[in-house]
Amino acid sequence: MEEKKDPTPKKDDDFKPLNKEEIETKAKERIKERKTRKKKNRHEYEKKRVIVPSITAGILVILGIAAAIHSTYFQSTDDAFVEGRLITVAPRVSGPVVKLLVDDNDEVKAGDLILEIDPADYQVKLHQAEAKLAEAKAELNVTEKEVEKGVANVNQTSQDVSSEQSKMGFAKNDYSRYKKMYKDGIVSKQDYENSKTKFEVATANNNAAEEKAQAAKHALASNEAKTEAMTANIKKLEAEVEQAKLNLQYTKVYAPQSGMVSSRSVEMGNYLQIGQPVMQIVPKQVWIVANFKEIQLTNMKPHQPVSIKIDTYPNKRFKGEVQSIQRATGAKSSLFPPENAVGSYVKIVQRIPVKIVFTEDISEYNIVPGMSVVPKVKVK
């Protein structure tokens, strides 16, 4: 090492000539001093090379032991998200929007009117259906009168048949008696022919009465069938009236559940189709779906306590519990489950969804579906 120079200027009288022995002695002292200093520095450096790695290794061992103990009593994952119901609102009839009563992020209650479709067309259809129903009922009334008349005709013709049968029986007996008497020569041929004619006339009248009775019965049956058809048609028209009333009611769209309006895609004047999504309602009830690895579920059971960290509130730990564990892996429940019976199979650790619910009041926090969370389940 170089010696520090004295910045104070020296006078010419301070410099004294040195002999060769003094110079060699001072040089040896400086070399010895340098070796001593270098040896001391090397010793301190070697000590650091041993101590620092030892301390680091000790810390890592302690951390590993702590992590092993922690994993024995707790299981955690960052593959977890807040979930909730998303109720899609869609109209059941088509038409232009004439009233829009909500906006994005508005809070609504179940049964609140949120929009209305122009009801004019559906009012007209209702009036048409009611008019057809009234016309059918009037026709049914006329047909029922015809049925009553037909019943009376059947009864009358039945009596006429009975009367004509009696007359025919009397004429037949008369004819038989006169026929026998004519053979015995007791009556004249004229009387015999008169009795025969009366019998033939009575027989014809009886046949005519029976045919008339049959015609009356057929007419009654026809009117009764017509009445049944009209009754069925009236039921159909009544159903059409009820449907028209329902369609008129469907022009007013109400909130199916309480919650916040989200994803509103409808504006005043838009023409809506049946089943077209116009907005979503997100209820306040939320929970967590955590996708744990299958090796983490060895000791996990329902009702175990959970500490929940939500990225939105990093300084808050929410309380919850395991509600249920899904009976299939996430991959098995997907739209295209894996086909493992192939030659290129590679084993992959599966994840199983676990439903976690909050056990404390979270109404004052803005926790919404889709948020990232980190749950920590106490399994022992």
C-alpha cells in the first residue's frame, strides 16, 4: 500500500540524506507491514465465505421446516375466484322499447318494473281473440237450442211411432179377422178389401213414423256433435285469450331477483326479439370457488375454517368455511373432457373445485364475482 503524503510543505532544512542501510531497513519494514495487512484481510474474507453461506443455509432450512409444518395444517391456492349468480333478463315478446327504467349498476328489487315494450299490438290481438270467443259462444248457444229442439222432435217422433204401431196392430187384427170371415163367407169382399187397405195404410204410416224418428235422432246426434266441437273450439279460443292476456302482460319486464343491474345492452326505441338478452342482474350473494390440487384434498372436509385474502383488500382477512367439494375434477366437468385412453398419455395433477362460503357479514365490502382470492384452509 502506498503511504499517505503529508500535505504540509516541508522546508529544505527538514530533508536529511539517508544512507543505504537505513533505506533497506525501511523498505523491509514496509514489505513486512504489507504482508501482515494482506494476511489479515485474507483471514477476514475467508471467515465471511464460511459464515454467510452457513447462515443462509440455516435460514433456508428453518424456512423449509416452517413450510412443511404449515402445509401439514394449512392448504392454500391462488387459483380461486369469487363466484355469484348472473341472471340474464330477456323479453318473452317482441317489440320496440317504450320505457326503460334502469341503468347500469342500479340496484333493483325482485318485482320492480325495469322496461316496457309497446303494448298496442298485443292489446289489438287480445281484442280479436275475445271477439272470436264471443262469436263462438253465440254459435254454441244457437246449436244448444237446436239440440233442445232435436230432443223434443225425438220425443215427439217416438210418441208418433208408438201411436202408429198401435194403429197398425189394430188394423192387422182387423185384417186377420176379416180375412177369416171372408173365407167363411160371412163378410163381403168389399169389407175384406177395406180391412186389407186399412192394414196396409197403417203399416205405411208406421214405417214413415219410424223413419221420421230415425231422422230426428240423427239430427239430434249431429247437433250434439256440433255442440261438442264448438265447446272444444271455445276452450281453444279461451286459451288464445289467456295467451293474449299473458303476452300483453309480458310487455312489462320485471326484475326476477334483487341485485345490481349489469351489462345493460338495451336503449329506448330498440326493437327486441323474443329471448334477446338485454341486461344481467347480479345478486349480492357471493361465494368462492377454489381449484385445489388433488394432492391438497387429503384432509380437507366440509365445515373446515378458511382464511380468505382478497386482492382488493390486501390488509383484510375474511372468515369463511368449506361448504362442499365437487364430485368431479375441473377437467372432467369441462365441455371437452380429456380422453386418457391414448398412447400419448402424460399424467397431470388435476384440480378439483371447492366451494367456500363467507361466515361473516361482507355487505360493507365491494366483493363481486370474478375477483381473485387466496383462501387458506385449516385442514388439521
